[in-house]
Amino acid sequence: MTSASTSSQHLRDLALLRRVRDRIDREFAQPLDVEALARGVHLSAGHLSRQFRAAYGESPYSYLMTRRIERAMTLLRRGDLSVTEVCFAVGSSSLGTFSTRFTELVGMAPSEYARRARTAGSGELPSCVTKQVTRPIRNREAPATGVHLA
């Protein structure tokens, strides 16, 4: 294999991975699994997972859950839905799994996050700033205490 063909194949692989990532970003609230994502780009689930992790530093499932938690944070800050309603609105099918993952990424339970959002006067910062400041932290790096919403 020549260097040019290797480089060309690498670019094709990256394009497929971007398609998967874009699909997750668009359809995060739909029932998605790695097998369905892999079928969409004609790869095996294992190969997709390995390639996705190599390119983006996390598995497709982890990326999907992060997108769901980001959307859940927005809905909880809005304050018009319960934690259960938010859980199902973002595509999670298990409240327990949703709550566990939310706590891992955000550093507090969804109900605590919603309570703090209500008491923090969430209209003080522009939504683009709020989104950046409250972005979930991946890979269990969330601090256990001292998390501030604004």
C-alpha cells in the first residue's frame, strides 16, 4: 500500500466517523445503539467503536449520552418539566441509568441540578454562556461538590 492510498483511506474513515457523530447529534433523542449506527455506515459495531474512540477519545455510546445530558441540562434549567419527563424527552429509556450518568457527568443528581437552576435565577446569563459554563465533563471528572450553575 502506498502512502497516498493509506492517507486516502484515512480520510474516508474520518468522513464515515463524522457521519456517525452528526447522526448522534441530530437524533440523540431517538433510540440509537452502536449496531444501528454501524449499519448506517456499513461497519461492524466493534470496528466503529474502536475507530470512533481513536478519533474522538470516547465511545459512540459515551458521546450519545453526553449529548443527551447536555440537552437534559438545558431542559432542567428551563424548569417546566420534571426529571422523569426530561429523561424520556432526551431519549433515555431508564430513569436510573439517566440519573446515574447525569450525576457522573455533571457532579450532582438531576433533581439537585434543577433545584439549583431554579434558585440561581437562570435568566442572568445569555444562554450561549450558560451552555459553555455548564457543559458536562466526560470520563467521570466531575467534581463531587462545589458545582455552581452561574
